[in-house]
Amino acid sequence: MYPDPNQNPQQVPPQTPPPQPQYSIDYLNQIAPQPQKKSLSSRSFLMLAGGGALAAIIVGILMLASGGSGPTKSMQTFAARVQALEKITASAQKNINSNDLRGTNSNLTLFLANTDHNMTTPLANNSVDVKKLDKDIIAAEKGDALTAKLEDARLNAVFDRVYAREMSYQLTALETLMNSIYKGSKSKSMKDFLKTTDDSLVPIKKQFDSFDASSS
């Protein structure tokens, strides 16, 4: 028999999909592909090693250029200043009218001459040759402006007063420079030299500080 087309075909109930297995987060993390750790290539390692060696060489060169044991530029400035002041004070002696100031200046010239002689060894220990100072430093410390100011004072008959004031200022600046070198240097010979030099400089500077031109 043929099926009656008017009859509804038998309804087939929909099938329920099988339950999916449940996995924990830890398990999923374990089976997930792990990112590969990038290893340092031999080329990168060589580049880093080469860079480190180059930096070490540069540091070594800079240390040698600076003398390694102290503030070389300040030491050269000190040497050039002492030599310049020695010439200026010696030249000024003939222009001083006051006997007291002349005596003080004579002591200063002698002090500078002794300092010029005694500084050779401690400076050499710090790679500074007093006979081969930087030309720019020598030019800066030559004292042309001071010499011109003293000449004007001589022409205006006020040499003693101006000279005492200027020398007091110059010696204060010298003390400040010496103190800076002392703090920045690790050289025992340099520290001992600066201490001795300052002890000799203090009484001379006081005489210039206390000079009274009106009493001369």
C-alpha cells in the first residue's frame, strides 16, 4: 500500500548533542604551545662584548689623559698662576712707596718663587710638567688685565692702595684653587704640598688684607 499523503509523517525527535568534556584552565595552559625563548645569538654576544671592551678602552684613555690621580686642569692652572704672579710681584716692587707694603711684597715674591720650585715634584707625580703647561691655560693666567690695572694705578699715583687690594684678591683666589685641588686629589704628595703652601701663604695674605694706604 502506498502511504496516504494526507497523513503526517512520523515526527522524529531532534537528537541532543553529546556533552563536551570540560577541561581546567591549568590543563589548557599545559597543552597550549609555549613561546620559544629567544637565545642570544653568537653575533649579538660578540657585539655586546666588543662594545664593553671599547667602553673600557675609552675610560682608560680618559684616565690617562686626566693624569688618573687628580684634577689635572686645575693643577696646571695653579702652576701657571703661581708663575704669572711671581713675575708680576717682582716687577711691582720698584713701584711700591710704602716700606711695609714693600716688605710684604718681597715676602710674597719669595713665597711664590719657593712655591714654583717646590711644586715641580708633586705636580709631576700627577702627570703635570710645569715646563709643558697647556698654552691656553698659560694665556688665561698670564695676568694681562691685572698688569694693565696696576699700570693705571701707577700713573694715577694710587699704586700702593690698588696693588694691596689686587694682591689680596689674587691670593684669595689662589687659596680657593688650592682648596679645590686638595679636595679633588688622591695624591698624598700633592695634599702635603698644598697644606704646607697654604700655611705659608696665610700670614702674607693677612698683611695685604690689613694694609692701610693712608698710614704710609
